[in-house]
Amino acid sequence: MNASNGSQLDHKTAREASSTASNVQAGTDDTSDMAGDSHADSGVSVRFILNIPNVLTIIRLLAIVPLAILITHWPEKRLVTVIIFAGIWLTDILDGFIARRFNMMTEFGKLFDPFVDKVFQVVTVIMLFSIGLVPLWVPLFYVLRETFMLFASTVLLTKHQVVVYSDRLGKFSTLLFVIAVGVVYLLPTKYMWVKDFIFIIPVLVSFSATIHYAVTQIRALRAVNNRRDRQ
């Protein structure tokens, strides 16, 4: 009789322990979901994985070099420059679509894709300024913005193992940038006065994306610190 009661107590204790473990795990999952909402991960392994989206991202990075060279030959190489510029942007859309559609998303792609966007934008506006197609404040803004974001991302990754990924607002600002550059590329010479105003909206949206990015980084860092405090 005592042995039977002891066995029942043991089973009850085991069930309670199992329930407690499940609740702890659920709490951990909730915390992870909250961190995911801030587009941040801690302790991630960012390494290159050979797949189509990542290869397209590397090709897009390499294509920036001939783009910069062709811009210096403006307007003789206008058509080729526009084609390569459009190709870089379309490749950005394509690699994202393939990654999501065929489940090929990687930590490398999430981190490196927005980095290539930064290089693409900064190199383009600097080269356009060098041939007089955009005013000084345009490359000045993009250089300062991308320098800040690169520095902040590096600190979070190296010091806190936190990766903050690109979001829809950042992608939208890139789209507006591409449209503005496209207008400058295709605009007849007599309408070139537009170049002094065409980047106002892209810059404002990009500035908003930067503020949102900074807030996201702060939230991600707090989430990591809270997890560490609980451990």
C-alpha cells in the first residue's frame, strides 16, 4: 500500500516538473518571439552559404564597380549605365523573392543584402556628384547615414552578438532612391534643374528609416540584456 502511494506521488511529482518545464519553455519562446519582432537575433552564425540568392547578392556587389566606371563616362555611356543600374536593383528584388519563395533565406543574406544596398547607394550618389548630376547634400547625407548604420551594426554584432536586419521601411527608401536616380539618368538636359529637388522625398524617408533602425537596435539590445539578466 505504501509502495503504491509512493509510486503515485512520484508520478504526480514528475507531471508537475514536466508542466513547470513546459511553462518555462513557453516563456522562453515568447521572449524569442518578442526579439524576432525587433528583427534581431543573438548568437547567430553569419557565414556564406552557396545558394542562388547569396550568389546574386555577390554578383550585385561586383556589378557596382563597372557601374561607377560607366558613370564617369556620362553621357556617352548613358544607356549601358542605366541598364546596369536597373540590373543591380532588379537583382536585389530577385534574390529576395527567390529566398522567400524557395525557403533559401540565410543569416548571411539577411545581413549582407542590406550592406550591398548601402554600398550601391553611396557609390552611386558619389559618382553622380562627381559629374555634377546631384547636389552636394545628397552624397553627404547618404555617406553620413550609411557610416552611422554600419558602425552601429558592427558594434551590436561584435559586442553583443545582435544582428538587426533590414525592414520594409528601409527597402521602401531604397526604392525611392532608385526612382530618383532613374529620373536623373533619363531626364533631358533642359530639365536638369529637377536634380536639385528629386532627392528630397527619398532622403526624408531614408532619414525616417534610420530613426526606426536606431529604435529597433535599442530594443534588440535591451531584449538581449534582459535575457542575460534572467540567466
